[in-house]
Amino acid sequence: MHLDAALPYAPTPGAWDEAFAADGTVREPHRSALEAVGRRGPRAAADEAAASIAGAGTTFGTDDAPYVVDPVPRAIGAGDWATLERGLAQRVRALDAWVADVHGERRAIADGIVPAAALDGCRFVEDDLAGLGAVAPVRIAVAGLDVVRDAEGGFRVLEDNCRVPSGLAYLLAARDAVTAALGEPPDDVVPLADHVGPALLRAVRATAPASAGEGACVVLSDGPENTAWWEHDVLARLMGVPLVTPAGLRLRGDRLVLAETGEPVVAVYRRTDVAALRGPDGRPTPHGELLLPAVRAGTVGVANGYGCGVADDKAVYPHVPALIRYFCGEEPVLDDVHVHDLCDEETRERVLATPETLVFKPRDGQGGQGVLVGPRAGVGELRDAVEAARRDPAAWIAQDAVMLSTHPTVVGDELVPRHVDLRPFALADGDGGWRLVPGGLSRVAFEEGQMVVNSSRGGGAKDTWVLR
């Protein structure tokens, strides 16, 4: 299939286009998707997707902004998906072991795998969990790792998200919206709906200590003020478990129970914005007061509990390949994006001489906040970034800028290339491993040339078809 007048498209020079080769032919995994868009028409497909999102009440953020879904599906072949699953499961296995080790014996630091300085200033180390590293069978029940394709089409892990990664319900919303626009996906696309609820419940239950006994699982949220409240509600319903705020739980002795029924709770899927067990004044947060006694007693597990932030602290990111070798005894399956150590004076001065080639990220940031993409930044922005990195190098990381892959996206009546990334979700399988939900959240930046794709920065989503 070649480009023609019915579906004109011009790939971005220098970027890997997911759907079209340089000579204008369609990459085979995308044939069915693009044929469906061609039959429906780009504008009509976009309108149908938007109507589906509005009809379902799918929103993002506290202002109830509609979630934007582009109708052109992104397709990933079975071989590529198998590589992603193998590489990301391996990565989460190492990160989960690292979280336990940091709150246990710290063997990886003692053995020189990760420098002790990597934990200096890390606000995610929980001293209250010291000695409990091996109590929970699983700590990172849900990982949302951000993956990009570079200019040669190779997959690279851009970030690890192990605290409260969002987007799992939005992935389902994107599938529903695109199905409304284009019809049911072809038979060779792995279905989504039947996977998420049971797999997520299994992952949450996997965190419950053996000593916890029988009891309920719950989704713990801050409430409607949380920007992902819509998602919390959807996921709780898919799992068939209560959605509660802290007011819906009680501590009875060293057991957590549902306030309404008194039923014991053995596993909590934490989706709150409260980031620590203690506040800046050293006093326990309300969440800490509620959860810590039961966690320490081994009567409840917390999916993505406090302390998991040591796995996605960006100061740890450069050391993940070494952690994979150390904890898994294997070579990393997937590459990272190279990070420069700004705390090393010689390295810092060398790389800051060309800030336009770097991406600056705050060490403990998330959601794209505070990220500066050097190739798209102005002179003043680059100057400010360099000054901030020199003033407090430990607070920043600098990655090599990667030309993210592009994908055909509807803008007006046309298909145009826009940059995308992929957030696959790795869920604990209860048997010591992790499995990917078969279709990650592909995120797209609608502005031409924009490479920060987060919804909080004006991006949207694409349905992701994983082929059998």
C-alpha cells in the first residue's frame, strides 16, 4: 500500500514513522488500521471518537476536561510486543528487588552497584519501613514505564513510573472510542477488556503478606479532588472492589478494616497523591497513621506503597541496567536513554556547553512537569536550565534528546505526523513475574514538533493494537 490522494501523508524527516516507511509504503502492522481510517475519513473518525468520549463521560483533571483520543490506531507486531514484554518484565523485577533492598539490607549499595549518593536527598526512602523490605511478596504491583522509539526505530525506556502510574483506564477508553469510530478491531488484534480487571485484581492481591489471611481488596483514593478520580472509579468497578477514601477505612488494633462493614482489608491499591508516610515536620500523615501499623504487622499489603518512589527516582535511572544484572543475573533486554551525571563537575561543564542537545528533568518530577526539551527551547529557557543545573546539580538529570517516533494523527481534515510515546502497564502476576496488558497507552502531542506528550501538557491518546 502506497500513499495516494485518498490518504495523503508526509512523514517527518529524521524521525522514525510508526506507520509509513520512507518510500511511502505502509508498514505491515498498520495496514488494517489505515484502511479503516481511509474508509471512514479522518475528520469523521475524529468526530466519532470525540462523541464516544463525551458520551462515556471520560474526563481528565479536576476541571473535568474531555479526554482527547486520536482515531488512528497505533499497531505493534507480535514480535516487537514480545520483546517489550520480556524487557519490561525484567526491568520491573529488578526495580521491585531494589525497593525491597533499599528498605532492607542495601546490598546493592554495599556491593557498589548503586552509589550511596544516589539516595542522598531522595524523598521516597521510608525510614519507617526499614527492615520490612522482604515482608511484602510484591511492592510494585503496577508499573507504567514510558517507552519511546528512536530515529532508527529501536525501543528505549525513557522513564520508570512505579509510584502511582495513571492511564490504565484511559487505555480502555481509547479502545472504546476508536471502536466507535472505526468498528471492531480486526481478529488479529488482541482484545483488551477481559484482561484488565482480573489482571489488576490479581496484581493487587499479590501484595498481601501470607500472614494477612482472608479479606477484601480496595482502591484507596483522595476523592473527587484527585485528577485521576474518574480512573479510580473505573478501575474499582472493573476489579469489583470498593473505592474508598481514608474516611472509609479504620484501624482496628493492627488490622485495617472497612469502616462500613468491619470487613478486614488485606490489600490496598494506593492511588493517592500523598507521597510519604510522614510530612516535612516528621509527623505521620493521615495516610501514615492509617496504614503503617497494619503494614508493619504484616496484615495488609499496599500495591505501589510508600517507598516505591526509590524505583523511579531519576537519580536511580542511570543505574537500572546494573540493577538488572545484579538482581536478575541477565543482560538488559531494552536500552535506556543516556543520562549525564550532573554531579560530576567535569561531566556537568562538558554537557552544559551544549544544552540544546539535552532534555532537562527535575529529579523527582512526574507528568511532564518541569521538563525542558533542549532542541525546542528558547535561549532564555536554556540559560535558566543551565543555571539551575549548576546551582543544584543533584536536583536535575540531563538526558540526551531523542527524536521520538511519529504516527499519523488527525488534525483538521488531514493526517499529519505527530510525536508519540508508549506507556505499557506491567502487572504482577502473583507468581513472581509481571505481564503486560496487551495494548499500552500511546500518548500523542498534537502540537507540531512537540515531544512532551503528557495529557497534563495538552497531549492526547491513541488506541494501541497488539497483533497476535
